[in-house]
Amino acid sequence: MDFFSVFVTLFLIMDPFGNLPVIISLLKDYDKKKRIEIITKELAISLFVIFIFIFFGKSLMHLLGLREESISIAGGIILFLIAIKMIFPSSEPMFGAQNEPFIVPIAIPMIAGPSLLATLLLFSTNYDLKIVISAAFAAWVASAAIIIFFIQLSKYIPYKFFSAMEKLMGMILIALAVQMLLEGISKYLHIQG
């Protein structure tokens, strides 16, 4: 995969448009200055977690005895399930009703969630580390810009906009998930054959 493919995949998994309704509702009781302060801190924490997984992902994979094919297949399945949830959202709140917006749930798992971390683990073992680092940072910057921009304009934008964007990203993510799953199966069959 090239830079653009890795960037698009990571950006879609970060899902800034899908996370916006939850983030906006978590921050609705704070004034504008405090909202920006909280989201800036949460974004910085998520970036730190992203880089930890990029740099130590290979070591973690070897420590757990995982093969690249199993990570690819598992990542494809996880992405597919997340994409289905994006297209057909549940009416239940994703993180429960009594959460404070500090580290959990905004930084982890909304921005740097399990699917993103699993994908970073996969990408850091299969692709050039410079591409993964630059694409991850670019995806984070794009997500951060979208989140900060829309938090400032949240009073003027209807909820339906965020819902439509989440469904569109879900459709694209399904195609990427199927491709990742097929690549993992293909590698596994090639090794076994």
C-alpha cells in the first residue's frame, strides 16, 4: 500500500464524522474555551497512543506469537464489523451514560480505538515505517482539524449531516475491510500451499 491508501484507511477508521455526535454531546455542558481545551488534550493523548503502537507494534506481535496473516484477517473482520455499525447504528449509547470526557471515551477508544491500533499493528509490520508514520500523522491531523472545526460550529449544523457522513465512510470502510481480509487469506493460503 502507498501513502494515500494507508492514510485513507486510517482516516476512515478514526471516523471523525461518526465520532462527532458523541464528542459534541459529551462536551455540550462546557463553554467554548473549555471544550477546545478538553479536545486538544484528548487528541494529544490519542496521538501518543498511535505512535506507541506504530513503534512497538512489531515487538508486541512477536511477543504474542502472532503471524502477519492472522493480524490481516482479524483486522479485516474488525473493520467490517465497525463499518456495519457505522451504516446501521444502534440506538443504545456507545459508551454508557455516565462517562467523563477525559481519556476515555474520546482519546481511547473513539479516536485511537482497538480497530485503529490493530490496523497500525498490521501496517507497521507489513509496510515501510516512514509511510505508516507519515500517513498516521496526516490522518490524525485531518481528523483533529475536522473535530475542532465542527465542535466550534456544532450549534449551526444539523445532526443528520453527521449521520450521513458516518454512513458514507462506513460504505468505503467495508470495501477496505474486504480487501484486507482477502489479502490475509491469500497470504495464508500461499504459505500453506
